[in-house]
Amino acid sequence: MPISQAFFQRSNALLLAVGIAVLVVIVATSLWLTAASERYFGEVTAARAVRSASADLLSLVQDAETGQRGFLLTRDESYLEPYTAAVSRLADQRVRLEQAAARLREVDPILQRVTGALDRKMAELAATVQATRQGDVEAATALVRSGTGKRLMDELRADLNAIVATSETELREAIDAQLTASNRLRWTTIIGAVLILAMAGAASWTIISYTRELVAARREVEVLNIGLEERVRQRTDALVKANEEVQRFAYIVTHDLRAPLVNIMGFTSELEAMFKPIDAYVEAGAAASPEQKAAAEEALRVDVAEAIGFIRSSTRKMDGLINAILKISREGRRELRAESVDLAALIETAAGAVHHQASAEEDGGIAVDSQVPRIVSDRLSLDQIMGNLLDNAIKYRAPDRPIRIAVRTRRERRGWVTIEIEDNGRGIAASDHERVFELFRRSGAQNTAGEGIGLAHVRTMVRNLGGDIAVRSELGKGTTFTVTLPPDLAAYRRSAEA
Amino acid sequence: MTNGKPVSIIMIEDDEGHARLIEKNIRRAGVSNEIIPFANGTDALDYLFGPDGSGAVSAGRQLLILLDLNLPDMGGVDILEKVKANTHTRRSPVVVLTTTDDSREIQRCYDLGANVYITKPVDYDGFANAIRQLGLFFSVIQVPETP
């Protein structure tokens, strides 16, 4: 798939934007999840603090009770030690629990009850200790026996254990939540990384493809550049050739037009001279001598007739030359029509038109080998080219052998079409191979009628079609004309104009 | 001409009118040598070199060649080249008489051994004059017998 520059820029910008968005999402999610994790960690800490504070408080109350029981039994102050220590630390411990529980709202109602029960328990303990110290052991024992202390203690134990249980549940939940959060964080990071890698991969692919295409395009431009130089060279060659041809043409035309002109002027002057004896004879009238009469008659009947004959033939020749030049110049101006032409059929038709002349003799004939069925070119020009070349092949036959003509078409490199017309005629001397294509020039014995126009005309037409014509011949053996044409005249003209 | 042997003037000129005018003016200059006209190169070469093309037929002839460069069947330059390359004909003077005054062509003809190059003027007085002077020139030059 070719990548246009606009597509490349758009897709790269899009990939970049998507990549940045993914990155932003990852960073935001990470921040959010980290914050959540921190919050869960705080909850864990708080739950732990509540747990340890309530456990410590319970143990402190138990210590106080233990001290109270020992003192009741022994009435020895030293056994009261745990009680006094517990009482002195209790206030702190209660504050710790309340502070810790501030982060754990669920335990508030229990804590209210604990506070009340604790106050009453401590008051009961203080009352028994007070009574014992005053020596009223009976009252103290009665107080203990009443069971108020035990009931309060049971309540406290149950409530504090409930707080521990709640905080433990809380702890577990917080730990679970933290695990989930970190799991999420991990997955977000993994998915984000995969997405970013995919974006980077896609961007790299686009860049690599685009670069590869740029390299290919540059290579193509280089190839075109080389082709361009080649084409400029070909065009220049063609121009030089055409220029030489125009010069040669102008030279031939001026020379050939001058030749009859020399005749016309020469014989006109001769005519003037011829009228002198006639004039003398007329002047003399009846007194004219027989010599004068004979000279006048000779001039009038022979010389004048000859001079007029030459003047007339010269003007006719000039007219013929001018017509031929006009014909060729018109051919050069004629609008060519590029159309699909059935080349094989066209050659068959052209061959058919001269077939009777070629096959009148034994062994004679025209063999056609068509390997190119169609060509896009000007039909009329092709007709005339084939007709002219086949006519020539028959006209300039070798009189001592039957006419054999072979027409071959084949495809050359870059699709160009080659038409070969080979004959076994009298051939053309090597020195005349270029000359036969020139206007009014002919080659070999002048034993057939002709003006020297046919091949000049054929070459003009072939070149108008974008092709060229060449000749290969050996005197006395035969001649091969090779016409090379572009496969598509319309395309050729487009590229020639480009 | 001078040594009493008849010198033949070979006139190779495809234009009948030119041939006739040249002949008239040569005669007018008082030259009465035989003029053998050829209207094309093939016939002229047949005469000069014989059917075998060796040129042996010209042995012993005294020839002066008047040559037009623009012939229908071959270039006059080719004939000049052949004449000057053949042992039997190379000493025969060749007068190139043509309508072109292309300097390169004139040079080429002299390089190939042409003895005189004359451009046919279009105005008849000039033409007649040139031919008559050529006739005077013919009457004084020495033409060797071809070996």
C-alpha cells in the first residue's frame, strides 16, 4: 500500500496523540491507585493501633483486678503494686484507645459502653481497695461478692474483644483492598506498556514503510533522470537529422529548379538568334536569295520547333517538380489520425493489390509472415508506405528471375514494430543507399519510368509516424527495406510533446 | 585539336536541353570534335569501362569528359571517382559542369582529381560565354592518349 505524505503525517500525529493519551491515563491511574494504596495502608495502621490499644487496655484492667484480689487476700500493700501501676497508666491507655478509635467509626458505640463500664469497674475496684485499707475487709468482700465487679469485668472483656475482632476484620479488609489496588496498578502498567509498545510499533512501521517508499521514489526519479538524458540525446539526434534533411532538400530543390530554368532562358535566347535569318528573308522579300530562303526555312521548321519543344518540356518539368514538392509538403502537414489498424489485414490487402504481377510467373509470389496483429497508427500513411514499397519491389525486379517478395512484421524491444519488405530484385549499389531516399534521385539503370519521388515520400511518411526506414541491399541480389514504427502513434506524439 | 588525333568529348548530362545548349555553344566556339552524349551514369560507365568494368576499352582513346553531378541514376561524384581511379582513364581531363555552387562539393571534386569545375549560370549569356570559353580551352589543351 503506497503511503502518501499527508497520510504519513496524519497517522504519525494520531499515533503520537494516542500514545500521549495512554501515557496520561497510566500516570493518572497510577497516582490514583497509589493514593488508594496509601489510604488502605493508613487504615491498616489504624486498625492495628485500635487492636493493640484495646488489648493493652484489657490487660491493664486485668492487672488492676489482679492487684485488687491479692491485696484483698493478703492485706499486704506490696500485692497492691499491679493495681496502682495499672491505675496510673490507665488514663494514658484510654486516651490512646480513643485516639486510635477515632479512625475506626464502627467501634464508637462499643467504646461508649467500654468507657462507662471502665469507669464503674475502676470505681468498684477503688471502693474495695479503700475499704480494705480502712480494715473493713467484710465490706470489701461483700462488695466483691455482690458480683458487680465480675459482671463489669465480663462486659469489658466482651466489649474489648469485640473491638479487637472488629479491628481485625477491618485489618483484613484493608489488606485485601491494598492487594487489589496494587494488582490493579500492575495490570494498568502492563496494559499501558503494551499499548505504548503497540503505538511505537505502528509508528515505526509507518516510518519504515514511508522511508522505503521515499527511497523507491528517489530511485525511480534517478532512473527517469537517466531516461531523460537518453531521450534528450535521441531528440537532439532526430533534430540534427531533420535539419540536415531540410538543408539537403533545399539544395536539391534549388538545383533541380535551376536546371530547367537554364534551359528556358537558353532556348529563349536561341530563339531570338533564330529569328535573324527569318527576319533577313522577310526583309529581302522577293529579292531573297535561295540561300536566305533555305536558312529561314531551316530556322523556322527545325530550330524554332526544337527550342519551343525544350522550353515547353522544361516548364512542364518545373511544374512537375513544384507539384512533387507540394505533395510532400502537404503530406508533412496532413493531420494524422491515430487509430487501431489491423496491420496483418492491411499488409494482405497491399500484397493482394500487386499479387497478380508477382505470381504471374512460376515460383513467383509474395509471402507474408505477420507476427504483429495490430498497431495504433495512421491507416492512410501505412497504406501508402506499403503500396509504394511493394510497387518498387516489383518495378525494380531482376529481369532474369521470377519475383519473390517476403513481408515480415515483428515486435522489437519496447513494443516497437518492424516491417521488413524483402525482394530478390536488381538491388541497389552501396553508394546509393542514402541517395534512393532523396527527392528526384533514382538509382541504377533508368529503364523504368519514375520521377524519383516514391521513396522520398515514403521516408517523409514513416518519419511523420514517428518511425524510420532503412535499406539493406546488394547489387544484383535483392533489397530489404526495414520500416520501424512506434506501437502507438498517439502515445508517441504525447511523449514527443512532453 | 593539336596533335591531329581525334579527341572525343564525353558529355554526361541528363538534361537534354542542357546537352543541346552545351553542344551548340561548343560548336559556336569552333570546336568540331566528336561529342558523345550520355543521359545517365550507367550508360556512360558502360562506355568508359566496357562491359567488364576494367576500363580496357578506353585504352588508346583520347577522351575529355564533361560531367554533370546530378544524374538520375547515380551521383556524378561517383563517376568522377571511378574515372580517376582507373588506370586507363585517370589521365583524361574531367570538366565538372553543374548547377550547384556548394563550396564543399567543389572542393570534393577537386580533391577527387577534377581538372575544372564550372557552375552553370542561370542567365544564358553567362552560360553561353562559359561554354564558349570552355570550347576555346578545349582547342588549346593537350589530351593524352589513355594508356
